[in-house]
Amino acid sequence: MTNTISIIQIILAISIIILILLQQRDSDVSGFLGGGGGGGGGFYQQRRGMEQLFFILTIILTVIFASLALTNFFYHPVTPSAETSSTDNAETVPATASTTEQQ
């Protein structure tokens, strides 16, 4: 179950990155050089068509990604044997073993 959630999160993350890159407003040269083009030109332009679809899909995929991240965080099984095995190994190895080998 945890592997499935992780794979879905990876796919959603890549999709969100692509959608955000497709929403770039200042794609013309004047916007890049500081001209009064697209988003920062001083006037408001309503999203329409594909731009609105990308915006809504980005919000939906982000909410799904966040909910899967919280689900993975709260329902991730913690096994006590994994925690104790790492501390047991550190206690069983004598500290003087490495110093005697070097001499």
C-alpha cells in the first residue's frame, strides 16, 4: 500500500510540475526583458480556455497530492523490530575491536 501511494505521488508531482511550467505568463520576449506584457503589465486578464483548465487541474492535483502525503504520513507502519535492530548492532560491536586491528 505504501509503495502504491509513493508511486502515485511521484506521478502527481511530475504532472504538477508540467502544469505549472505550462502556465508561464510572460512567455514573450518583452516580458522576459521587463516590458509591459503578460502578467505584470498592470491590467488583469481573466483565465480562459486551456489556461483555466491548467489552473483548475493544478489545484485539484495539488490537493490530491497533499492528501496522499498526509495519508502516507499517518498510516505508515512503524515496525519496532527495525528500530531495535539498529541499536542492538551498535551495542554488540565492541569499541576496542577497531583499535586492536590497527595496531
